[in-house]
Amino acid sequence: MQLGHTAAHYSPVGMRIESLLRPLFGLIPLTIGGGKTDLWPRYRKGVINGTDPGHAEYWGPVPSGDQIMVEMTLLGLALAIVPDQLWEPLNRGQRDNLANWLNQINQCDLTANNWLFFQVFVNLGLRKFGVRYSREIMETALDKIEYSTLSDSWYFDGPTLQREFENPLYFTRCFTRLYGQSPDAGASLLAAPEVPAAKPIAARIWICCLPAGVA
């Protein structure tokens, strides 16, 4: 999806993938909340084409550290939460293409910060269907996240002691939604130390928002 000719530092391909997939942050909860939309067929077409190596719109390889890995998280969440929209309608070849493209994240090097959750959520989505995924990568990512934990539910961001909020935010926003809709997919995360650790900061994040939802 080409929305314009300006972007952040990442590639034009990453920009187009982001333009297509970011709205899933709204479309997924809309769907599981009972909302109706006619957008899913368009998303399926985009994902089918983007993960097909023989198609002109193929998204291609995923380099380490690329913005594309951020968007892969949304596909993992969609597979885990709304498989009836983004997995079950696909044929065998299309499913194989999607799984193969997503599995690239397991060969990528990620900075030891909130980006590690991208590997976690992609693998949880893949595991739901018995296709190839990496339990080792998922557990290693969780171990690194645990290592970055500071006091009172804060985390340091990568190799510095800069604090960041996105790790607990992923738990309060993404993980709670994932586990609430798909207990089996989220079960391996329940034992993670970050789950109880996220509770204090979840309350602080909550009170930072006005009733209308404006931060």
C-alpha cells in the first residue's frame, strides 16, 4: 500500500508493509468485539500477495533490524486471535508461504529491548497451527526481556540504562488481548516473570489516560 512518498528511515518496502498492516491494531479488536467490516478480504489479498515469492508484490527477505519485523507482530497476533480471518480462508500453498515468510524473524538479530516481543508473538501465532516455529527463539527472547527488567516493572532499552515503557505496554495491550481470546496460544507466557511484574506499571499506564481514551 503506497500512501505517499515520505517515510521514516526505513525502506520503501517497509513503509508499504507498515501502511497495510498497522490498521490491524484496530481491525483485530474490532473483529473480536463483534464489530463488522468488509476490510478482511482486502487484507487477505495483500498478505497472500506479499508472502508469495512468485508474485510481483512479494515483500521479500527480512533483514536483521528492519522495521518489517515490527509489522510481523501484527500478523502473529492476527493468526493467534482471528485465525478465521487470516489463516483458515487460505489454501495450503498460501498458508505455507505465510508461515515461511514469518519464520524469517527467527533468523534475524534483534536488539535486546521491546523488539524481542516481535519474535514471541510471531511464534505464538505460528504455533497455534502446528506449523514450523521456534520455541527456542521464543523462550530465549523472554529470557532476555527478563534480564532487562529493572525495579518496579521498568526495563532498560538495549545496551544502555535508558528506561522504556513498551515492554510492559506490550503485556497490558497485546498479551492480555492474546491470552483473553486464545488461552492455549498465551499459556507459555503465563509463567514468565514479566506477567506479575507488569501489573504495577499497568495501573500507572491506565491512570495516564483520560476517560475519553486520550493519553
